Amino acid sequence: MKKEGKIIVVCGISGSGKTTLVNYLLSKNDLNLAFSISACSRLKRAMEKEGEQYIFLSLNEFKKKIKMNAFLEWEEVYPNHFYGTLKSSTQALLDGGKHILFDVDVKGALSIKEYFRDQACTIFIKAPSIEVVKKRLIARKTESNQNLILRIEKMEEEMMLSDKMDYELVNDDLAVAKYDIYNYVKSFLVS
């Protein structure tokens, strides 16, 4: 895969506000960002549309693509719930002259950073506390109780890897977090 443009990788625990911050960055036209849509093997939620939030693949389709080495990175985030970035999607964005913005899990962020090295920056979004995150996840009402428990268990593992990222941002005041992430990304893109 040819490497042009720069890569911004945002990750963080569920409920940290990373999707809100990713959407904010995408709204800033001066950053020239294109969103990398990940593939996943989980079922589509009611408010999601194919090709907008995710490329939805069956578990068998996803596993076939793994065997074909079609992913830049992939991870079995929860049992039989795979997420990954298709090389073909990434190349299409680079060919279009855009910088790419990824919203992935922590391990995916590390894999993308390893592949793109200095061309990429990784940003870990932290919530003020685990209690705040639990409240946010419950309020979203998008998870079953079993999935909620799995997400909460995974948070500690992900937080332990946060220090491997290029930048850590605590999202305890959304206006401040937006200001900080915009300025960090802008600075990286012009460097």
C-alpha cells in the first residue's frame, strides 16, 4: 500500500466521548479529513446504516477476509465480534488526497501506528472516571446487560495501554476537549 497523507487514530474506552470528538474533527473542513469506515462482524444497530458507521460483514465473511490478508488491522474485540480496517478502503482514501481519521479500539490503534509509523498519530480519549463512563453507557441504551458488562470489563485493559499513545486527552469538559483535540491534530498535520 502506498503511503501518502497523514493518519489520525482516535481510540478510547466506550463512553469516553470519542465518537463525539471524531465527528467534531470531521466537521472541520480545514483539516481535510476523511473517515475510515471499519468493518465489523456484529449485528447492525437500529440507527446505523451500512457503509456509514461500519461495513457489516457476517462472521464467516470477516474470517475469509482475515485469511485473504485483506485487513490493515483487525481484532476480535469481544467473542465473535470482529472489527477491522480493510486495506482497500484505506487506499481509496489515500488515493483521494485526504488525511485519514480512524476511530478504532486500542489494539487497532497500535497496529495502525506500527504500519504507518511517523505518518500517524494516536490519540487516546479518557473519561473523567469509570463511573462517568458507566452512566454514559447506561444512558445510551444501545447495549444489552451482557454487552454492558463486557464493555466495562474491557475498559481496564484498554486504559492500561493508553500510555502507548502519542497523546492522551481527558474528556471532562467537551468544549475544552474539542479545542485541545483540534489544535493537536492541526499541529500534527502541518508538521
